[in-house]
Amino acid sequence: MTDTYVRLTEENEWEGETWHHYLPVAGNEQALSALRELIHNAFDDFGFTLGEETCTDIQVDTLVRLGNDGDGYLPPHTKLAGRLTPVDDLKKLYKGQIANFMKGPS
């Protein structure tokens, strides 16, 4: 069985960059659904979108390996691991802080 990931994209106007954070689907279905609803219902989405399509482990590894050349504020592609804890405010995710909401094995 291949692990799958969903892409959380953050478009940061201040830095002029776009970052893609890949979140594991297995075990995070409920938290991802809640995050999707939070983004959808937010008055200001703070530049976040949560993709509908999934990527395989190999696809994400390739994006991280080949897509992270440069010297931006954050790497353009980040693969995350563990369990997503509930997010109640999109402002808490600003500038890649989604990583702080991942708990468990990396």
C-alpha cells in the first residue's frame, strides 16, 4: 500500500512566494476535512488552499528533492509526517507553521 498525501498551498504575498506542504491522508481524514471546512468558511483564507487530489509518497519525495533548489524564505515543497492536530485559526498556519500542528512519528 502506498502512502498518499494532500497538498496544502500557502501563497504568501509578503514574501512573494508559494509553499506547498504535503500532509499524509491516512489517519488524518477528519482533521483534513475540518481544515478544508475552515479554509472554505474563512472570511479571509490567508492564501491557503487544500487540494482535492492526492499525491503518492514517491511523487512527494520527487517534488521535495527536485523542487527545492533556491534560497527562498521557506522551501517550496515540504513533506510532513504524523497526525494533524486540530487547527482553529488559519493565522496560526502563517509562514509554514502547519508543521507545528503535526504530532507523532516523522
